[in-house]
Amino acid sequence: MPTLPFDSDATRAAVTAGAQAIAAYCDKHAIQIDPAQCEDLAEVLINQYQAFYAGVRYATTHTPPPAEPGQ
């Protein structure tokens, strides 16, 4: 799965869904938060996920195979 550009429709949809999930969690646990904060948290979450996934993808494609025993 490639990292999506931040201004893509898919990323915006993910941020919206994330913001809604954050708002629902906050409502359930009586945490005071406004919609702008929910969206900010969702954007940070998406950015962190994309950075983590890019790092994992890089590491798995650029890691040399293990050395043979005795080398």
C-alpha cells in the first residue's frame, strides 16, 4: 500500500473517519474536545501512520539477506 499524498481524497476520508472515531471515544469517556481538535489529532495520527509504514516498507525492501552460517 503506497503512502497517499496528504491532499488526496482517500487521506481526507481517513482523517474524517479518524476525527469521528476520536469524537465518539471522547463522548463515551466524557472528555472535553472540540471538532477542530479531533481533526488535528486525526491528521497527526494519519501522518504518523504514513511515516511508520514508509519506514517499515523501506526497511523490508532494503535489508540485506542474513549471512550464511560461518561467514
